Amino acid sequence: MKNFLISGLVGEYRIKINLFAISPNHAIKVFQQKYPKAEDIYVIQDLFKGK
């Protein structure tokens, strides 16, 4: 599991939270479950950075 920084627009506020998930898509789904009215959800981190 990895730590992803997810950003989403909830109401008129931009919320950024760190989530542990298997993949970026899974992290977005977890964010949507936590904030069902969220819009414009995306991963902020550079996913293609080398180790």
C-alpha cells in the first residue's frame, strides 16, 4: 500500500488528505466514499517518479 495525497472540491472548499491505498484509482474511490458530494477529485503526487 502507498500513501496518496488526494484533493477534492467539497462545497466551496478544497480538501487535501493523505490516504493509504493500493492504487491511485482506489484512493480516489475511498475519498469519494468519505466525501460523497465531492467534485473535481484528483491525485496531487507525481506518480511516475522513480524510486
